[in-house]
Amino acid sequence: MRTTARLFTRGLSTRLCTLGAIALTCLALAACTGEQFQKGYIMPPGALEQIPIGASQDQVLIVMGTPSTVATLDGEVFYYISQRAERPVAFMNQKVVDQRVVAVYFDKNRQVRRLANYGMKDGKIFDFVSRTTPTSGQELSYLTPLFKLLSFN
């Protein structure tokens, strides 16, 4: 009888140790799950829809906030720069999944002339508002370094 009780106790403790080890392994793996990183400007939901063509520069600042950088082309341009990266497992490198440059173009009277939401599509700079790839040499000369700066991997 005592031998049976000892075997039962030993078997039970072995099972408990195994279950404990499995639980610890599951907890350790859960801690390694993927992460997302947002860098730069975080656009408020529906912000671009709140900025009509002809809006003032002050209205843009109220809706969008301070731009990441400003340039002067044929008037002023506000650039809002952001990047989203993911890491599938905690110890792996980050992978850029989206990078955007929202550009608000102003005329000489400081009113919105055009809005553009540039991102990467098929390895090329693409405007998601007008659904075109910019061809203006001067405009591309400003955007290309911004995307290269964001892609520091």
C-alpha cells in the first residue's frame, strides 16, 4: 500500500513539474510576441478631411498641429512625417511596414493649394490622395531625402 502511495505521489509531482514547465514556457513565449512602433507624426483621425482647399495656414495648424518640417517651393509647404514598424518577435529587428509624408501646399496668400499623402508603393513614392506618382523634379528632390532619412535600416 505504501509503495503504491509513493508511486502515485511521485507520478503526481512529476506531472505537476511538467505542467509548471509548460506554463513557464508559454509565459516566456507570450512575452516575445510582436510589437508595433510608431515614429514621428501621428495623424488625428479624419484630419485631412477637415482641411479643404483654400483653408488658411492657421486652420491647418489647428487641425494638424506643428509640422515635422517646412519647405519653401512656390509658397510654403508643411511636411508631416511618420513611420510605422513592426517586430514579430521581441529579439528580432524592426521591419518598416509603412512610412508617410503628408504635405500641405500653400499659395502666396498662405491658403491651402493642394494636399498630398505620400507613401511607398512598389518601391516608389506615391501620393495616396491623388493616386499618382509625383513627377515634378523640385518636389521629388525634397521628398526623396525624407524617405531615405526614414529608412535607416
